Amino acid sequence: MPADRIRALVTAPFRGEGLDRLRELGDVELDPWIDYNPMRLYGPEQLAERLKESGADVLICEADFCSGPVFDLPLRVIGSTRGDPTNVDVPGATAAGIPVLHAPGRNADGVAEMTIALLFAAARHVVPGDADVRAGEVFRDGTIPYQRFRAWELNGRTAGLVGLGAIGRAVRWRLEGLGMNVLAYDPYAKDANASLDEVIEQSDVISMHAAITPETLGMIGTEQFAKMKDGVIFINAAREDLHSRDALTSALQSGKVASAGLDHFSGEQLPTDHPLVSMQNVVLTPHIGGATYNTEANHSRMIAEDLARLLAGERPQRIANPEVLEK
């Protein structure tokens, strides 16, 4: 690619040194979807029209759907600010000869912190304790909080990680810093130190960090919950599809699982009449693990750095379709 100036349409949140670097490379039209209320998401046709209006030859997007008519435009680069560019039809972009940049690991620390937050909340009865204070029920039913909310400390206990990518590793050192013994299962990570069965059977805390693949869908079900220690704490700040919702619910109802912290639900919502909603030993959050300004700064820097490499005729470090560089 010649190192001339670009015109970039950015429909993703973009900030920090990455935004500054992007502006050094060319003209930037910043119109992030996240600033709109109600939410604005472009489909392929709308995105193509928006690109025509802007005259952009570089598109950087996060939530908008990039396929079909977008690839008919003279785009030089598409940047998906996601770790996995699922909003972009990568084969379609490849057929059109358009490089697709992405930002793996952008939210690793954010999701790791959320995992720890869910763990402490689930282990130490933070949510029901908060509710009792707000309701003026500190001495509920003639008891004191010490009676209702005793818990085992995390120090000295065993945590098991299922998945040891960027997020799993970011969780591992945090748990080790809490004094926990950490087991990790990941058939693709050389530094994983346990089998799945060892993680399931030996852990006091189990935290899910695997990517969604045909092999991992529903990997934690009735059989796996039955093998866990009595009173295990189950955390999933990745994707709900890694475990069976019904099996987890049953394990919580039976007491096999003492408590759980969950940051994702299939379809992005949990029906309000689902049994999980009424369980005081379950902490529920709406897929906000990666919702940090740092995540945005990270993906901005990654995309801008690799765009600069492409414009300078160098190979980008994070490209979803490297084969286009050979054409």
C-alpha cells in the first residue's frame, strides 16, 4: 500500500493514542455507534451508503454488520475492533481483496477484572448483603449477618480455569495473587497444567474462559457438574453457551454448586421468570466484562498500529485474512 493519506470512517468507539495515530495517517470521521440512544446499528446496505457519503477508503467498525455491498466499494482496509471479527464477513472481504484487521486480547484485563468481581460477589454474599442493608433487614428473622453470610476465604483454595487464552492468563495471575492454587485446562496452550477432568474434580472455583467452537459448545453439562466438588463456585464471564443453563440451575438448586457469577446469556437476556433470577446465591451481570474505556483504548491502538504498518508496506501483526497480502 502506498503511504498516502487515508480517509477513515470510524463507527466504533475510538480513543487515546490510537485515535491520535489514526489522525496522523489521514482524515477521520468519528461516528461511534455507542454514542447513540436509542442504539444505532448499521446493516450492510446502510453501512455501504454511509461509506459512500463519507468518501472513506478505510472502515473501522465494531458492532455494525460488514458484508455484501460494503465489499463493492473501493475500500483499502477494514478494521474490526473486536477480538474475533464476527461482525465482518471475512471470506467476503478476502474475495474482494480487502485486509481485515482486528484486536485480539483487547478486553483481556477488563474481563479478568470482571471475573474477579463476580468471584468475590458470589463467594462473599455481596449482593444479598447489600439488599439486606438497603431493606433495613440487617437483623433479618432475628439473626445477625455473621450467621447468614459466613463463607470460606479464597486464599489457599484451588481455582480451575477452562481456557487459557489472553483472558485466562490475565485471570490466572490475579488468582495467584490472591493466594490461590490455579489449575488450567486448554488443549492449545503449552502452559496449561491440567486435564479437563482434573479441573472439574479438584477445583473449589471453576471459571470459564474458552472460545466458542463446535468442541466447546455445552462442554459443561449435567455430567460435569456432578463430578465437581460439593459447594463449588462456578463463574462464567465468557459465553453462556459453554455450559448448560438447565444443568447449572439444577446444580445450584441441589446445593452441588454453592454459588455462581454469570456475565452472559444466550440472546443477551435472561427471562425475568427464570429460576436463576430469584436465587440469592447467583450474581447476574449483563455482558459488561469488556465494557471499559481501557478496552476501547486498547483496540484503538492495535488497529491504528497495524493500519500504519499496512500503509508503510509492512505486515500487520493482527490480520484475520493474511492471504490477501500475498495477492
